[in-house]
Amino acid sequence: MRRTIILHPYVTEKTMNAMSGTPVQDLKDGNRLEFIVRKDATKPEIKKAFEERFEAKVDRINVKLMRDGKHAIIRLKEGYSAEDIGMRIGIF
């Protein structure tokens, strides 16, 4: 049985700004998406699951444990658009 790594997108005003790369709130880089993931998921598992599901290459993943679960901030490699993926999954 295959377990689900990526549970759902995490959408706030800050994460929306990070998708487009708008320099708001001192964000140095854009092209990022944030997801709630399984608490026991590792960075390599998250990367593999994301790349298979969305057919986009991951540049870097940062994770943080929050009260509502484990958050994965995924920055995409150049040539891939977080906005496009956001539109595909219905964020916009």
C-alpha cells in the first residue's frame, strides 16, 4: 500500500506572494509552494512525491513543524512555475 506524503496545499497571503515571487515581506525568492505533509515524511520522500505528482523539478525543500502539522516549503527549479501548479490544483 502506498501512503500519501503530500496531504494538501497550505494557502495564506504570504504563500500566495511566494508563488509569484513578488518581493513582499522581505521574500528573497519566489517560485515556492507550501504544503502540509505527513509528520514522518522525510525531505527526499517529499521531493519524490512532489516531482511525481506535479511533474516539476524541486530545487530545495525546507520543513517546519507547526501546530497544524508538518509544513514543506518547496522551491522549484528554474523553468518550472509555482503559479502554474497553483492554478492546476485550484489555489487561484
